[in-house]
Amino acid sequence: MLTVRAPATSANLGSGFDVFGVALSRPADVVRVERADRTTIEVTGAGSQYIPEDPGKNTVGAVAEALDAPAHIKIDKGIRPASGLGSSAASAAAAAVALNELYDRGKTRKELVPIAAKGEAVVSGDAHDDNVAPAILGGFTIATPEGVTQVDADVALVACLPEIVVSTRDARKVVPERTSVDRLIETVGNAATLTAGMYRDDPELIGRGMEDSVVTPARAKLIDGYAEVREAALEAGSTGVTISGAGPGVLAVCREDDQSRVASAMLDAFDDAGVEARAYQTRIGEGATVYKP
């Protein structure tokens, strides 16, 4: 038996749709695995009542099948489903790392990324690496069809999660199918700026690079109070704000000294919009961590 903690993640980061992702130091899922003749799943924690325990309908069941590693798997959810914080990806990532070690499959962390993505596809409908990559590898990740590039970064963040449900499938339906050349150029410039900021641990560059005029405005309409929360965070000192993944979570990058003020401002703005929320004062953190008995 062994235990793996896998972090929440934030994908897209505004300008990096389906490409960029970061691991968050908190919250996280904890997955415990034990060898068995067939896979069984037990789920506890945040939103567990909405998560199927049937291995054919659960992210970790698909991972166990892909690795040919049947096990009794217990998932303790610290990340609420449908949060935009990589809830399904964290479970899939933790299971992939845990089962790979439990059965000595010999896969590298990067080789586990597409396997975990197959698990996440059970929930989201598509296999994407942008959440599972940072959940496994940690830091800032750039996921492309050619593979994953990982950068160790250390920047303060606030992840604010409203009590609103936005499904990944619904969020994908509103993504524009076309954009202008001008907006394409703007997006590429912003994505490059954000990447440079990650290499420098520079919240100013990262915040500037999070700007996005293509996907984020379309998805913002699904989140009550988003515009007001974004403005409040910026006024409180955040250097950049965007939707976390498919939403409804909202991610703000900031300097260390401004973190608590930004978190309070975001909560107050959601409250003014009549939406309950909680804020995680977090930062870019490590990937999946293995704990042996």
C-alpha cells in the first residue's frame, strides 16, 4: 500500500488555452492504493457524493486499466469537482504515480502524463495534458502534441472558488471557433510574456501575459460576478487575473505582500454579487508526492 498527494492545478492561465498549466501548493487530493485482484474505488471528501465509484466511470479506474494495475483505490477529495482547479486531473495524476510505483511499471513522470490524461477524459470527454502535466510534474508546464516542457517556478497566487458549477463540456461549447489575426498576434505575445515571467518568477510579467481577448471573455459570461471580482483583485494589488481552467474558479497572481489583501477583495466582490466563495492563498508548487508506509 502507498499514498500519493496530487495538487490542484490551474490550466490555460488566460493566454495559454489547452497548453499552459501550473500546480498549486494547495488544495490537493490524496489517493491510497493497495494491490487487488480487481479495481475497486472508494471516494470521500469534497463533492464525493457526485463522483461515481464505478471504475468504468471514474478517472482512476481508467488509469488502473491503462497500467494493467488493479487495486483498491481510496480517493480523499480536497479539490471540489467542477471547480476549474483540476479536480479530476489530480485524482488521475495521483493514481498514475501511485500505481506505477506499486506495480513497478517503470514509467517516467512524463510518460505518465498521457496515461493520466486518459483517465481525466472519462470526466471531461477529451484527453488533455494541461492539468495532469502540472499535477504530476509540478511547477509551470507547457503541453503540446510533441510533449511537455516543465519549469520550476515560485510565485504567489490566489485561487478563489465560488459556489457555482461550470462543467468543462459547457465551457468548451462557448469557445470561439475563429479569431482575427490581430487577436492571434496579441495572444502569442501575451503567452510569450507569461512564459518569460515563469522563468524569472516575475509576477508582473506573468500577470501581463495572462491577458486574453479570445477564450476568457466568452467563458466569463458563465461566472456570476467575474468582472467585478477581477477588478477588485487588480485594485487590491494583483498583477493579473483570469479564469482557472474551465471555471468557475478565478486565479490571481500577486506579490507575496499583497496576497491576503487580494484574497479578501475577491471574496468581498463575490459576496457583493450574491455568490458564496472561498479563497485559497496558494502558490506554484510541487507535483504528485509519494508517501510510503
